[in-house]
Amino acid sequence: MADKEIYNSPRFPSLFAAEESVLNYWQKEKIFEKSLEKNAGKETYSFYDGPPFITGLPHYATLLPSIAKDIIPRYQTMKGKQVRRVWGWDVHGLPAENQVEKKLNLKGKKDIEALGVDKFVAACREYVSTTSEQWRWYIDHIGRWVDIDNAYRTDQLSFMESVMWAFKQLYDRDLIYQGRRVSLYCPRCATPLSKFEITMDEGNYRDVEDSAVTVKFKLADEETFVLAWTTTPWTLPANLALAVDKDAEYVKVTDGKQDYILAHQALERYREMDLEIVETFKGEKLVGKSYQPLYTFFETNSNDYKIYAGDFVAMTEGTGVVHIAPGFGEDDTKLGEQEKLSLLLTINDEGHFTEEVSDWRGMYYKKANPPITADLKERGLLLKEETITHSYPHCYRCGTPLIYKSQVSWYLRISELKNQLLDTNKFVHWHPKHFGAGRFAYNVENAPDWSLSRTRYWGSPIPVWQTEDGETIVVGSLKELEELSGQKVTDLHRPHIDNIVLTTKSGKKAHRVKEVLDCWFESGSMPFAQFNYPFNNEKEFEQSLPADFIIEYTGQLRGWFYYLHVLANALFQKNAFTNVAVTGVLMGTDGRKMSKSYGNYPDPKATIEKYGAEALRLYFMGSKIMAGEDLVMNEEDIREESRLLQTLHNSFRYFVTYANVHHFKPGKGQSQKTALDRWIELRLGQFIETYSQALDGYDFATATRAIRPFIEDLSTWYIRRSRDRFVAGDEAALETLHDVLKTFALAVAPTLPFSAELIYQTLTGEADSVHLQNYPTVNEPKVAENSQVLNLMDDVRAIASVVHKIRADEGKSLRQPLAALSLVGFENLVSQDEYLEILKDEVNVGRIEFSALAGFVTVEHDGKEIGLDVRLTPELEEEGRYRELARLLQDARKKAGLQVGQKVTMHYYTADKALAELLQQRASELEHQISLTELVKADNSSGLTTVVPGEDLSLRFE
């Protein structure tokens, strides 16, 4: 970093190199740690960091929210708040198990059981045991400050104990029960999955081809077949009922040989069969009729093999008759429970037919579709077979097609909490707002009871022990577990926890149920489990709930956001968070959600090294993704943000250059400020107001988008229009630019932490970091009172823009002076001499008139008229040529490597008499304009450099 010499700032070959220098300074001086100490004991500001899974490289979609998680804590720290920032690792669940299965070449649960649960869990523990140092590189180099060394982990004993406590609390409040329900089930992983786990990522639904069959069910009391359509022939051995819409119109039809019943609306789908309508009636007529079973592998009851009314029957596909297999569909099971149907468990946990299904025992359910279809065809019970393409859910980890399957599980009664969840959600500030009242509220309203069980291995155990006669013990702490078991507990993972046997008061032995908890239960427990609450750090947790801020992508509306909300309300009767920002989905190179499992993105390290992390920060934070919309990454846009940062650094270098040339030091404050000085100060105040108010509302896009116009105004208007003043060493200009750059560095530090640090320390010469300072305040009444300054300058710039276009259209270079500009309707500028001088100089005219003049090229602008006299006199042409010459000579100085302000003698030679005459006539002006001590005419071009071939001009500097 800079030493004590106030304007001694090293030059870097790239933005990334500059960021590396700042990063080294932060680490050496422990600036992050100092920022934590800065506000110790002051008002706390909390945010929850959704922990990433521990292995694998981070990608853009994980860096994006991490940037936002850096901006807000930096901002709130500068606002005087104490902001705890501790990293977390998510280590349990299918992500780890699937990776270990691949590593050990295990095909499923049978292989795991054969290996041994102890060995498999040990392999999982080893797999997640070391944090990848590569993560640290990315997190450091995107500029994020967070404590990774003391990160919490979901496999920590203390974390798992708090999860155990939460389960018991909910159980004791009768919010947890054991029951049989139908849920999505992965036969490969042999575990149920939450519907939220699947629907939170659209990529989990894939278009697949499936066999669709129309099956004939013979009515028991007549020679008529009811037609039902299904895409899951493998569920037909479990068929126990048919469902119809009692209010819909059905028809009996004949093909001349057999009679069939189906919905009238569905008849069009079978037009190739030339069916003739025999009778038309309402579905109510079918309700209660019996039919002959397709298969009789199981014993059933008198309620089975009948037709029932179902409000879920749709006419949009199939026959309008639904085949019902309780245990293999939500509607099927609900109807089965309602009508007291049997439950036929034809498929085991790994997706194979059970022993009872003798024809296909041991066969994988998907492979059974063809033989079942062939069997029905052979028996004359198949009317039609076709192949359809439809969207089907797949396991989010192993990619296996899922099934709906009945299973016994532990459930959390979401139904009991819904009203509370909906009411407390109204007090959450969502950005964008529509997510809170829209998708999140919809998810809560339609949420089923939460299946907490996972028939897996690597996770927090369900802390339930049961005796043979059904007595249940739920344990809520390590101390309680040790007291009940009589042994020291140092590990809550399987199989250690499975081997702990409890003794009831009556002396009976209780063994633990084998399931582990859904890892989303751990995610929702993070606010208290990271503190080992309620066993430790009670005050710290209570100060942190609810979180002031969280952020993740839209998928977490069904995931982390939802589970945090559920558990905070269930356990503490309050919100988990008060402000939540929702980003859109970052799309990968293949058009799908960017994901490690897809591998559809380039390594962001190369992008950071090429353009700098701040370019990535600006790109992400200013994009539509921060407004909840999806985004496909565009490298050109990142490059454009890098160019903007170069503009900022060039403006900073420009000040340093002229401040050093003129030995300027701030603080004199005696020079008279110009309209441009007052304007840029007010623009800065305007920027700070916009930026800080947006961050206060967690509107990252608005805050970030305010940065570009200010940097461009500073560079392309203030500095460019004040260039002569800087060259001359004008105290007011240098003082203004110094103060504006310093204050801008303070204001923009949360978003541009590297650039802000470099600029602030160079300008102030202070050892303290910009991030240890207080956030700058704005005198809002002053900004409002001085709106005239801003408005007048806006008018000047708008007029100049129109004039530049006129010049371009008329082929008149800006360096070519013109006689006059006419303005009609701009009465507010009539007496504003300072602004008129700025305008005259910007558009390079001799005078400004406020009336329409003949011969001018005019343009209508917002109901007003702007006119430009583009006619040239010999004097104007000569002046234009001189200005072009001065530019060429300045360029020559730069190419010669001369420093700004460095005085030299220029030797020149030209055979162009007019050019020689121009040089002689304007020698004194040129000497001042391009820092010459003397202008010397050479006898010939020998030893000189040809600078402008078209002008026949050669020169040498010495």
C-alpha cells in the first residue's frame, strides 16, 4: 500500500494487480478483524449466510450472493453497527453420500449395508473433513470479508445437539408425528425427498418418453369395459379403484364387438377406432359400480375394485377415468384413506417388485412396464399403447426418475402453523416485493406436512427411541442422552447413535429409529444451531434473531427461506428474518441453471484475473438478476464494467498527476469555487443519497447502477471541462476533485472495496482503512436547495449533446471553432454567465444568442429550438487548424514519454509555408499550451521525427 507520502501511489499493470495489493494490505494489517472490533458493544446487525456445500469449486452462482453478503455488512459497519460475519459449511445429506458412493463404486443401499454403515459414514466424514483452500482464494479475491477459520459445520457435535433439541421441542408441542404418507421417493438413493427439494430447481424436471396405455376394466355385472389411461403401467398390479368426475358427461360406445365407457370429452382421442355412441350419462351413474380386478396378488377388502367420485379427475388427457393405486400417488392415497381401500405395497425401498407380485418379483419397476403391457395385451385388456413425452421429476443428486410412494415417516405439522406463517410473513420486507406476497406466500399456503425422515446414513439422527411395545422416548440434549443411556456421548452420527440403547423408567429397552433428519431441517436450524443454543451463547443468538438480512436465489423460496421461516415460527413464534433479497437464476453455458452438478460454467478465477473482481461485483450487482430475473452471463458486459473502473482509476491518476506537479495539499479552502465545482459536489451528494437509500432498501441494482453515471460525470464532464484549470494548478479545482474523490471512495466502499481503499489511502495518507471510517452523510436540504445548479448543468449538457450531433451531421469537427449558437426557449439560461461560458467552450462557439437567426442549422428539442451557425470564415478555419495542430503536438509529447508539466525545447521543420507561419504566429500560445521552454525552427528535418506526414511536420524534443 501507499507509504506516508500523500500522493505516492504505485501504478499497477491491471485492475487485478491493484486488487491483489489491497488484499495483501488487508491481510497483513488485519483490517477485517479491526472492522469487527470497531463497533464492538454497539447496536448489532445480523445476517444469515446460507452455507454452501463444502466440496467442489465455487462458481458464479455461489459468488453472486456472496458479493451481496459482503456489501451489506461493509455498509452497516460503516454505519456504526456491529456485524458478525462467520462462514458456515453444509456437510450432511445426499450430496456427500452420492459422492462417496461414486468414490467407493457403490450402486445403492444394499452395497452400503454390505460395506457396513460404520465404514460408509467414516468415508463420508473423511470426504468432508477438509475445507478446500480453493474456496478461500475465491472468497478473498471477490473482496468478501468473512471468518472462514472459525466456520460452523452442520456435522459439529454442538450443531447437531441443537438440532436434536429443536426436534424434541417440536415433538413436545405435538407438532411432530409419525404417519404413513405418499411423497416423492428416489429408488436409487432409497429415501423420500421433499417436494420442495425437487421444485426449487426447474432442472429437476426433465422431459422423458414414457409408455402410456389405455386399459380395459370389465364391469362386474355387464359386458362393458371402463377405459382408464395411465403412464405408469408398473402401478397396475396395485390397482384398487377407478375414479370419475361425477358431474362430467360420459358415454358408452361400441366398436361393433365390445362396449366401452369413457368421458365424452375424451372420445376425440380415440377417433381412429370408429367408435359409435350408444348412451350418454353423467359420471354419477358410474359411482359405486364394481369391476373385475386386473391382478389378484394380494388379499383385499370389500371396498376395493369399485368406481368412486374424485374431484381431481381431469379431462385434459386420457379417458376421464383415473386408475387408482393407493400408495403410489397423492390423490390415489387420499382417496384410498377416504374410502378405506387396501394398501398394496408392490414395490420395495429400492424400486423392485416384492415377493407377493409373483409374475415380476425382483424386477425393477421401470423395466416391468413392457412385460405388464404385454400381459394385458395377451389377456385382451389393452385397448391402446402409445409413447408420450412429458415432464417428470428426477432426484436432484443422482438424477434417477422419482416415484410417488407411500412410506412411514416422521412429519412436522405444517397444517397447524400455516396461519401463523402467513401472518408473520406480512412483516418481512422482500426485495423484489412481489416474491413475499406471491410465490413465498403461495408456497406456504400449499405446503404439505413436512416429511422429516430420510432413510439414509450421513446426517443428524432423528432422536427417537422406541420400545418393542411402542413406548417412545425423544431426547433433546447430550446430557439427557447420557443420563438415559449411562454412557458418554461424543458422536451423534450413525452407527454410534444406533448402538445407544436407552432404558425406560419401567426398565424396558428402547432402540433408536434408523432414519436421519432431512438436511433441510439442519438448514432451518442454522440460526440457533450455529451458536449451540440453548446450551451456549444464549445472548448472542437472541440478538441475532430475526436476521436483519438474508439473500439467496429464487429456488430458496421453496428451500432455505421456507425452512428458516417454518422453524423460527414453530420454535420461537417469530420471523427468522426481517429483510430478504431474492436473486434470479444464473444460467450456465447450456441454458440450464448454473450448477456444479451440471459443470456448465467456466472457472470464474480466470475472469477475476482478467477483469478484476470489482468488474464482476458491478456486473452482478447492477444486473437484472438482483431484481429476481434470470440472467445468462455475458463476458462483454463484465469487460464494460472493467472499462468503467479504468475510467475511475484514470480520474484518480489525473488528480494525483496534477496535484504532484503543483505540490498541492488539501485544506486551504481559500479559492473561489466555480459552477462546475459546485455542480460536482452536488452530484456527489445526489449519488450518495441514491446509493445509500437503495442499500437501505436492499435494492442492489439501483445502488450499483448509480455508480456508472457518477463516474462518467466526474470524468467526461467535470474533469474534462476543468482541464485547463488543473493544468494551471487551480486550487479550487484541485481541492474540489480531491474532496470528491475521497468522499466518493467512502461512499462506494461497500461495492468497490479495493478501489475505494486505494483512492482513500492515497489521498488522505492515513494508515487506517477506508472500511474503518464512518459512512458519509448528505445534507439533504442543501441538495434540494441547490437543485437549480443541477438543473442548469443538465440543460447545458443536453444542449451540448444536440450541438455535437449537429456538428457530426454537418461534418464539422469539435476542434473547429464556429461563430454562434442560438437558443430559443431557454430563458432560464439568459443571465447565467458561468453556465453559458461552459456551454460556449464545450461546443466551441464564439457567442450565444437567445433568438432565432437566419442561416443557422436548427433542431427542435423538448419544444425548444437550438440553432448552430456552421458557416466558416478564413479566421475560423485558421483557428481550427491551430487547435488541431496543438492536439497533434500534445500527442507527440505523450509518444515521446514526456511527463505532464515537463518543460522541453521543441525543434521543428516543415516545408508547408502556411504551417510554418502558423507555428511562428502562435508560438507563445503553444509554449504555454504544451509546456515548452522554446520553439526552435530547424534548417532541415535531419535528426527529427516525422510526426504528421499529412502536415509535412517533423520535430524533436530535448
